[in-house]
Amino acid sequence: MDPAELLGSLGQKYSPDILRSAHEPKSAQELSNELDIPVTTSYRRVEALSELGLLEDDEENREFGETGRSQTLYKRNVEEIVLRFEDDALEIESIERDRSDQRLSSVWDDLSRGIGGDD
């Protein structure tokens, strides 16, 4: 991961907000609506964050948008990013999310949706 590219992307307006909000799978359209971001900007930021490996395509979950087309859902791939300044170098360490927590959260979400279902 190129430190300058990472810092540049994180420094763009809305990028940190998108990463915070993408703790659960969301489409670029959902992020746009939730964060009050222009939809084209949301798509650009999601693409840039995905290319850096900070967001990932949640292939297990797909949604169908208002037009009936399949929407890609994105979720944050990292829990934290650490910057270290050592001598003349900048070192970046990203700490990925624990996959077991994600699976448990997904199961819990599925269960909680079923509890208040249509009676």
C-alpha cells in the first residue's frame, strides 16, 4: 500500500465517513443516502477505497436496487490503520477486521430480523 496514495484517499472529503459507516455491508447508493453524499462522489470514493483494500465487495450478500438490478455491497476490510514515522520513512500498518466477528454479527442480524417478523 502506497502511503502517499493512502493518505491522499483518506484525506478526501467523505472517505472517513464511508469507512466508519461501512462496518456492515452497504451499497454505494445506501452510503450516499445515509451520509448525504452526492451519489457519483459516493461511487468514486467507494472505488478508491476498494482499490486500496480498505473496503471489500461483500460477495455473500447482494441486494436488488429500485431498478431491480443487483447492487454490490461493500464493507470495511480494516479495523484500524496505524501510521509510524521512523527516521525518514513513513510506515503504514492496517489491522484487518476479525472474520469470526463478522460471521457472528451476520448470524445475529439474520436472527434478529426473524424475531420481529410478520406474525
